[in-house]
Amino acid sequence: MAETFFTVGEGNPRAVTGIRRKADGTTQLLDQAVPDGDTVGVQLDGTGATRFLGIDTPEKSFEHPLGSGQGLDGPKWEQYLTNPFGNGFPVQLLEPPLLAHLQPRFGPGAATNHHRHAVAAGDSLRAAIQGDHVALGQTPEQFRYFLAFAYEVFDRYGRFLAFINRNQPDANVPAARPPSYNERQLAESGDLEKARNAVKQARANGLGAFDPADPLRFEAFEVRFLGRGEVPIRAVIDLSRDDTVILRPQSYFKIPNPEDRLFIPGEFVPLFAAKGWRLEGFV
């Protein structure tokens, strides 16, 4: 089945849909599917993907900077993350402090380290979804996801951006509905503030990405900007501090713990500034 949403080049998401169907699966008549002159009921016939809000797990595969897409466990990625600056990354794009932060983590095993943590994250999510099938007594064909959207509905690849959970209209039947998958991938918690605290506990206990024997070397967004030959583009707020300072994109590492980083799209920075927030360098 084709993808419902797709992109053309670097453009915004596009979609192909049909005329909306009735509950019995038959197609609606146009007097039902076209309620007025600027609205039409549509049926999403293809497939799609949902990118979780509030979480960024390691990449299992990503387009290689030399143009040959492959998993992070492949030899080309292993070569690249051993020394990106000797393999085409334009080092002059990086400010010296960020360069100093990244450089010690390059070297043999960086790519396979990232891949191992990506596999573990995928295994965790699959186990959570399988557990929900069982808890609800549903088959995969019966199972449905519930999506809650925020400011942006789509990302640049035509994926939904949402908080996602099992669809359970009655939260107490047959079992209490758990936190969203977004939160469960961080920790079993009831809200994101508790999830932040649970991540700190995971660090203290050496769990997951904080495994002392093989901790995650690079954040997923670091692998992406290094792979693209680009620099970070989102400003960031330190949630652990009681101030009103917005750090520049290349200063994200000044906030040591990832759960304390709130990344801000560039178009929102002026809105924060209008409310009295101060930009790094202008304090």
C-alpha cells in the first residue's frame, strides 16, 4: 500500500486521498462528502508514520554523508564517525567550544555504539505495543493508536508529529490506560516532569543510554547534523535553571543533561524575546 503522505524534493508534505467512506465501508455520496464550497471529506487510503514528540531516540539507520544510505552498524558509518573531519565534514562550520565537546567522542566504535542503543530503543517500543495488544485483548488488526497533536501536525518528511498511545476511549476498561508511548520510552511515568526525574534516576542507576559499560556516545540529533554536514539550528532553554536565557543552537552542550534541554524552533525565538527572554550573548 502506498504512503498517504509524501514529500516532493524538499517541499512540504503532500497526500493522495479518496472520497470519504461510510461506517460500512462504502463511499459517501457527494452531497455527504462535500458539505460546502471549501470543505471535502476524504478517506486516507495509504499508510503513514508518526514521529514522537518530546523524545529523540538513537538512529538505527540514516542517509550516509557520502550518499550511500545504510545502517549505523555498517562500515561506512563506522569510518565516518571515527573521524568526520577527515571524511568530508566542513569543520569550519563548528564553533570551537562545540568542536571541543564533540571531538573526544569520535573514534572506533562510535557508529556501532549508536546502532546498539537504537536497536534497544526499538525493542522497548515493540514490547510496549505488544503489551497493549495483550492488555486490551485485541489482535493487531483490531488495535488502534490514539494521536494527540501539538503546534505542528507534520514534519519535513510527511510524518505525523504527535503524542501517541493505545486507543482506549474508556480509560478503565479493561485496564487503566498507561502513559503515552512518548513517556514510556523515557520511563513509566504519569507526566513529562516525572519522566525527566525518571531519566535522572536512570542515569544514576546506569540504565539504557547511561550504561557505564557502553554509554551512548552521540545524541541522535548530533548524528543527523554530522551526517548532513550541517550545524544545529534550534535554540535551547535550560529547564534546570531559573532564568530567562535562550542559548544559541551551538551552545546546547552547555546544558549537560539532555532531559533539561528544551529546543526552540527559530520562528518562536522572537516570541520568547517579546516576553522578556534574553538571547545568549545579549544578557
